[in-house]
Amino acid sequence: MIFAFDLFEPYEFQFFRNGLIVATIAGALCGLLGVFVILRGMSYIGHGLSHAVFGGAAASAVMKVNYFLGAGIWGVVSGLLIARVARRRVIGADAAIGVVTTASFALGLALMNRYGQASKSIEAVLFGSVLGVKVADIYAVSLVALLGLAVVVLGYRKLLFSTFDRDVAQVSNVRVSLVEALLLAMISLTILVTMRVIGTLLISALLVIPAASARMTTNSFSRLLWVSPIIGAVTCFFGMNLSYHLDTSASATIILLDAIIFIVVYAIAGTRNRAKMASLGHL
């Protein structure tokens, strides 16, 4: 009974319940969008856009306006800027990401240094704070999750073509540039609504690791779209519970749990591959 009481103790607190719901939905959402990030070789984009969002959040804190407004607007604008610059092919997508996002992050740091009173709210944006999660955040992340699901379901064929073969997609009258811009906008919105719990510095890991783990379990695109969200949601759920009992950062615990899952899946996949190679060698 004592163990059961200790196990369910955090559920007595409203802030923990709010944070748990937001984190679990966020994990599923990041897992879903992470599939496209991994398959398109855009792993750096999550890291970059999280830096860009930080710049907008810092500016909002200094101007004493809701940081969701500034961070959201600048995150979406940064994503569209990256897509536009990369589409013109004057420089590569990785260079476009580097220029736009590092400049935004530098702006955030400069504002934090210049205006000390904003440092506390900016710290929460960087590292996340489960204490800051409110009921409004549950509605926000749920809305973005439903929007992301709708985009994937309704645009499944277009996303499939543009992800695996841009040329075939263009021949099939798929506006690849529009699809990419939409994905970048969705990733920006996802970072925006999840940074209260995860923080901008670690959100990119939540976009990449669950999808990377799922990728090692299947070659099926449709299967990836549900395996990855499950991994993301489960690790966020258990990570939140572990963080309370271990008295550690929620975001760090979640990402470390994701990393452990990745290592386990990687080891199992490696063992299976070696077994297949060995069986082929005996033929």
C-alpha cells in the first residue's frame, strides 16, 4: 500500500497532471512529425527551429507580451524563410537553417543579457518547466496534435510522394515546396506548444529519437506513422513519472528514456542483421 501511495503521489498535484497530459500528447505529435524529419534527412531542422523559437520567446519576454505570440510568429516565419531560401538553391538547406536559426538564437541571448528581468521566463523556455503547464496548454497541444493528424491523413499520398521521390511528386502535380513549407510550419507550431514541458534545447531530440527508433523496426511508411508516435507518447508518459520520483528535470528524463529505447532497439536490430548475414553465409 505504501508503494502504491508513493507511485501515485504525483497525481495528487494539478500541475503534474497537466504536465503529464501535455507531455504524452506532445510525445505522440513529435513522433508523428519526426517520421518525416528522419526520412527527409531533416534532423537538423528541429534543432534549428527550436533555436529560432527561442529568439522569438526572448523578444516577447522583453516586450512583456505573451511569449506564445512572439515565439509562434517567429518560429513559423523562420520555417518559411528556411524553405524559401533552400528552394532557390543559392545555398543548401543546411546552410539556410544555420543562418536563420543561429541568428535568432543569438538575438535571444543578446536580449537575455541586456534585459535581466526576462531571464527567468527565458530559462523556462530553454529547459522547460512542468510547474508552468496550465490547462490552456493542454488545449493548445491537443489542437496542434489534431491539426498534425489531419495534415498527415488528408495529405498522405502527397506527403508519401514528396518524401521519397521529389521528381515523381512534381510529375504527379504535387506542389513539393508547399508540402515542405507546411511541414516546417507544423514543426514550428509543435515546438511552440511543447516547449513549456520539454524546453527548446531538447525538443529536437523528441522529434528525432522516437522516429529513429521506429525506423529500425520497420521499412513500412504507414507502420512508421503509428509506431513512432507510440514510442514518443510512452516515453513521455513514463519519463514524467520517473522525473517526479527521481527529482530530476522532466525534459532530461524523457530524452534519456528515449535514448535508452534507441540503444535497446539498435542493439536488437544489429543482432538480427548479424543473424541474417550469418544465415546467408551458410547458403
